[in-house]
Amino acid sequence: MMKVYYPPLMDPSKEYPCMLFYTGGPWKKGEFRQFEFHARYFAEREIICFLVEYGGNNTQEFSFSECISDAKSSIRFIREH
């Protein structure tokens, strides 16, 4: 799952830098809310922010490598779009 914060006056014809936030914890817990303040702060400064939740935040058990794979997939998705 991913939540995106855009600059308030974003111009679609312009390119913007982006920043990714991965929820913290030992690859097993964490919430988007922990970085919402930061994402809003940087979005106000014309940086698109992505709050990314990797599989380990789910109620199921995920391995470290599966969480890394989720993180890499989010980067690929952002680059493609």
C-alpha cells in the first residue's frame, strides 16, 4: 500500500523530486501516520512524498527478504509512473 503527498500547487508539466518513507519497526510493524507530518512538510516544499507500507506491516508473517522485495517494487512502480 502507498499514500502520496503532492505539492499543493503542483504543475503537471514540471518534474519534481520525490522522497520515499518506509514505515519503521523491525520489518514487522509500523504505520503511515508516523511520517504524515514529514510528508506534508516536504510536499509544501515541492517534493512529492510516498509513504510506503511493505508486506511485513500486514498481520501475516513475512521474511526480511520479502519486505525488501516489496520496498524495491515500490521504487520500480514510482519510477515507471
